[in-house]
Amino acid sequence: MSHPSTENLNVASFDRMPSPAEIKDRVPLSDKAAATVLAGRTTLGRILDRADQRPFVIVGPCSIHDPEAGLDYARRLKALAEEVADTLYVVMRVYFEKPRTSTGWKGFINDPRMDDSFHIEEGMERGRRFLHDVAEIGLPAATEALDPIAPQYYGDLVSWTAIGARTSESQTHREMASGLSTPVGFKNGTDGSLDAATNGILSAAAPHSFLGINEQGSTAVIRTRGNKHGHLVLRGGGGRPNYDTVSVSLAEQALAKARLPQNVVIDCSHANSWKKPELQPLVMKDVVHQIRDGNRSIVGVMIESHLEAGNQPIPADLSQLKYGCSVTDACVGWNTTEEMLRQAREVLRPVIAARKA
């Protein structure tokens, strides 16, 4: 007696995806890129361990959609990073995956052609190539880990990882974070609460065993050692910012209660700036002044920045896209980015020099 099918009833097709090993063969890791990645991870770890007194700055486009403009940005940022390196450690924000509240463009890896064709196999290779090119320039890269399989494809090119506000509570992402080779920042929840993030840091610090894939693309049980460099990212939420001194103090208390290192990163965008890019410099100035006035828990900041200020919708005719302008969250422009980092350096240079002494 035959049985009706009981699985895959809503699946249209299974299209073959190249294995991580195949993608890495197409875009192999060069010695220079590997050195950039390792230097980034080491320095960020030293900052979190208080061996390096500089705060780090995760800065770059809300998302990468045009590799040409992205590399233009990276070359400018490399020069700026060298200029402020005595006081600030700069890491480029390279986000490929965009979590959506309902619908919308899911990012460069999912839809690299920006036409709902979802050539993920193409997006993965092009995304890896972009990360490699950034590392060749000499800039460490930061990204958000959204798809739990994706780090097998390009995790060797990442120096810092975020777990987003929507996924900090996810057991899948906590398990993944426990095995990542980078420091991991857990963002507070969209409602502004810290519990999901602090519990995420605790969970990721422990060993885990879970299903995933290996380099050859085969299903594997992944067993992790735990990640000792989890930390908290304050991004606002629940209708209010949380970068102010009171909010930072409450975050310090929450971390102390959980017996976690008091390492806090402030996201100048998202709810902390009411998603208004012109407010990001004000958030940055407030945070810099907290550090100047003696705060020791703030170890870094995040800034959404691109060549041009603001954002734009994705047109049907992609030739109409404005060069260097975000297609997701609105960003500050390049001139403002330079001002923000130079002003922060000017204020903090004597503070960091005193700490080193």
C-alpha cells in the first residue's frame, strides 16, 4: 500500500549549493588576508581583556550591496584607521545578511542581483571575495551572523561578529557563537531588555554540541569549546535609547550580576539614534565624553556609515542606484564619518595615553 507524501509539502525545489570547501577553493585565503584577520581578532581580544586600552570602532555601511562602492569605502577607511590608530582601533562593518521584520531585501548573499532571483550560490562566493579584498587592503572586518551555516563559508575572513537583537535569544545562534573564532557582541533585545544578551553571553561561553555542516558540506555534529570573548552591545529599544550614563551603569550591574566582564559596546545607530543618521554623531560624542570622564566598561562603538548620507529604495532599473548610498538603514556620509572619528581621537588621545602610562 502506498502512502501519500508527508514531507517537503511546501518545498518547491532543492538546488545544489557548493560546499564551503568549493567556495574556499575559488576564493582561497591569502597570507596577507590571514594576517589581517588574525591581527584583528588578537587586538579585539586584547581590548576586551584590557591589555589594549583603545576602544574599537565598528564602522561601515548598514549593508553591502555594491562591492565597487564598498571597496572604495574600505580604502578610505584604511587611511583614516591609520590616522587615528594611536587612540582608536577601527574595524570595517561588512554586513551581508539582513534580518527582516516582515519582507524586504535579505542582503547580498541571499539576493546578490537585487531582483528576487536569490542566487545564493553566487552571493556566497561574491561575499567571500569582498571580505577577502577588504582583508587584502589591511582592514579587519565585522559582520552579523544570521544564517548558522554561513560562517563555514567565510568565517575565516571575519574578526568580529554580532548576534543581532532579534537572534540574541535564539539557542541556535548562541550555539553557533560558542564555536566562532571571533569575539562576539550580543545586542540587547528590540524591547530594550538586557536579559537575552547577558544570557546569550553566558550560553556562548559554554561548550555546545549541535547539527551543522563541515567543510565538505556534509551534515556533522559540531562540538564547540565555548567563546570567552562574548560581550554586550547596547543598541536601544523599547522606544528609548540606552547609551546614556544611567543605562550604561544598569548594563554594568547586569553584567556584574551575571558574573560577566563589564564589556559594553554602544551602537550609535538603530534605536539609540531613533534610526536618524544625523543623530549618530551626538550619540558618539556622548559616549566619548563618558570615556573621557572615567568610564572603563565602554570598550567600543558601532557606526552606520557610507560614502553618501541617507539611504535609497531599490529601483527596478538598478542602473539608477545612487553610488555609495545605503539601500537599507540610512547612514552618515563619509565627511561626517571622518569628523566623528577625528573628534573622538582628539578628545580621547590624552585619556588613552594616560591609561597606557
